[in-house]
Amino acid sequence: MKRTYIGDLTKHVGKKVRLYGWVDNRRDHGKLIFLDMRDMTGKVQMVVVPAHKEAHQTSGDLRNEWVITVEGMVNKRPERMIKKDEPNGDVEIEVLELSVINQAITPPFEVNQDTSKVNEETRLTYRYIDLRTERMQYNLRKRGEVTKFIRDYLYNEKFVEISTPILTKTTPEGARDFIVPARMYPGMFYALPQSPQQYKQLLMVAGFEKYFQFASCLRDEDSRADRAFGEFTQLDLEMSFVVQEDILQLMEAMFTELVRKVFPEKRISQEPWPRLSHKEAMENYGSDKPDLRKDKNDSNELAFAWTLDFPLFTEQTKEDFYHGSGSAAFAPSHHMFTAPHPDDIGLLETDPAKVRGLQHDLVLNGYEVGGGSIRIHDPIVQEKVFDLIGFTSEQKQQFSHMLEAFKYGVPPHGGIAPGLDRFMMVVLGEKSLREVMAFPKTGEGRDLTMNAPSLATDDQLKELGLEVRKRK
Ligand code: ASP
């Protein structure tokens, strides 16, 4: 018999169905045994009566999380038993036949309850069990709906999705690189991309004009409340022949429509989204990502805003900028490919600290959920910026492929990269990014599910020409 999904049961009242899934809960009333069964589409209550002898006997042994299959009748519940607010609250399965596909040992925590209060190490160690819970299923499925919406929306706007390499060279987003030894070139290393920034700009040189991807960004820096350790996902996009206004309008239209379709219960506080200059934001709110919600207790309010007119440079500190020589006064406030405001080009020579950049930050409820900019497409200006941030000729050499590419007909271009994890965290009202990621690392950078990082074998090290110094 063909499988029926639990979420479709109300269409099958009065019919016999075959179900597959997990035991969510079992209540033994002696004669009557009640089972809640769960599959990816929902839960349903089932009743096993002694008249169906074998099924009744098997149900006696069942425990939560056992994998079972059931053949049963979909019955309408008696009027007084109907639970109006629950999915499947008006039906019940009368079990005719039940078999156990696989048993399960007792899980480390209750699966049929919210696990947000359960010890996080335990949850991450047994993430595959944690992800069975209703809230985690909801969060990840919503995340999937969001990526699907965005993908469809952008294809409709003539974008193309292109994947870029994970093994690459340093990409300057101001963090420390993860590096990977190159077996065939002893002593050399790939870097994992902090973002696809350079590739997406090269894709503009390559004539794609409108590109996006859901990109993994890898940055070896300590985790913070709004930054997961090691890796996160961005909706990375780039467009040619645009000005800043085009990027702002596209994002505003896309996120507004997304909220309407995927989160209809949410309200956007102000449309069009408020735009603040960096100066205004700092003066009025003391933050470049102000929380503009009218009522901070309202979990359904979404206050989007733009912060614009950032200074192109900030004062350089070693921690937030690894690529400079450390001796220059300036670090890019976004990244080194951000274009200076055309009115301020002259100031690059005379007063660089006063130059505004064509940077835009997307702010939501007090979080920076995305940043981007119009890029430099003039090799002379790019060199000037390299100089101001104190690049040695060796460091410039690291980016010579960009300067070279820009000699071959580069269109003006710009883009943005909203953080998917951060957006999901804010919109779902979760306190941690880990609540919206399938297999996040701990704050200390460990993957407890797989138990990573782990030691390399001696053979692996030998093959790579590496020696590990024992830590004292
Ligand atoms: N690559 C930038 C970042 O990761 C985003 C962008 O400029 O498009 O923040």
C-alpha cells in the first residue's frame, strides 16, 4: 500500500492508510494504548484496541523514538474529543496492523518537548536527535523556504547562481584565514574563503552581470553572540552596471515580499525602510545598527533600515585587520574593494579619514544582517586604497590578479551579502545563531556531533610534509 503522509490525513477520513514514522509518545491505558506518531509532515494520535490482537501486543513493547509502520483507519474523532487548534486534532488512527522497523535506545532528552533549556553540549552531541524536535524542524524548514523564495525571486530578476571554490587564496574580510596544506606543493597553503568577494567581482569581469549564491564564509575568529564560530552562510550577490540605489531597491523589494510570503504573521515597522547616514546613526543612536522597532516587546515587528555614508576608512587595529602591514593608519571600514564616494575622490590625497565610502549596511532589529558596497573598478583608485591601508608591494602582489583582471574591460559593479543565519535568527526570534543552523560548532569551535577538530595521523602529516610541535 502506498505511503500516506501524516500531514495529509484529513484528506483520507474513512479510508485505510499506510504510515511510516517515529513513536512520539505512548500512553498505555491497559486495554487501550494511545500512540502519537510523527513523520516529517506532522503528528497524529493513534489508538490500538485489544480487538486487533497482534498490533495490541506489539504496541505493549513500544518506546518513544522507535521507527514503526502502521496500517490503520482514519476516523473522525467524536465531537467532544476534537482539538480544534491542533493539526490532525479532528482525526484519529485506529491501528489495524503495526510493525517495528527499528528500535531506539532512550534518547538523551525528550524529543517531544522544546529543547531550548536542555544543556547545549548534549544537544550538539546528539544534534540528529535535537533536530527531530518540532521547533528545530520548524526553524530549518523555514530556512529552506527562505532560500527557495530568494532563489526563485532572483532568477526572476535575471540572476544566475554560481558556486565558487572553497579551496582558494586569502580573501580579505578583515578576519584570520583558515588555511589548508597543499599536498602537491609542500610548504604552500590554500586559504578557505572569508567570502566569495573576489570571485564575484571576477564574475562581473566575466560578463555574468547578475550573480548570487548561498555561500559558506569561513573565518577563523572567536565566536560572538551574533557570529557563529568558523563558518556562516551568506546570500552573496553582485550586479554590474548599477548604482547603490539599485542594490538598495532590489533588497528592499525582495525582503519585503519574502516577509509577506514566508512570514505573514510579521509586520515591517516602516516602509520604505528608513535610511540613516553613519553619522546620524552614531549621533542619534550611538550605533551604526540601531534597533528601530517601535515596540521592542512585539515579537512580530521587523524594523529594517539602511545605514549609509560610512567613512571609507577606520583607524587600523591589528585585531580587525590582518592584511595590512600594521604600520598604516587606515583600515577599510568595509573591505578594500569598496569604492570611495565620487565627490570625495580628491580627499584620498589630502584627508583620507574624511572620505565616505559607497557602503550600505542592512540593519534589522538592531543587528547588521548584511553589508555591501559599490566596488572600485578603476585600477588607479584601487592601488591608491592599497597604499593607504599600508600594503607592501608583496601584499599588493597577492591581489595582482584583481588589478590584472581590471585591465580587460571591467563593468562598474556592486553588491551585498545578507547573512542568512543572522536573518533567520532575528526573524525567528531565536537567541542564538546555533538555533537556525543544522550542525553548528560550539563557541569554542568544536563540532560535537562529528567530534572535530581531530588529530591528523602520522601518515597524513608525512604526506603533507608537516610536523606538529607538541604544545607544552
Ligand atoms: N564580501 C562582503 C562581506 O562578506 C559583502 C559584500 O561586500 O558584498 O561582508
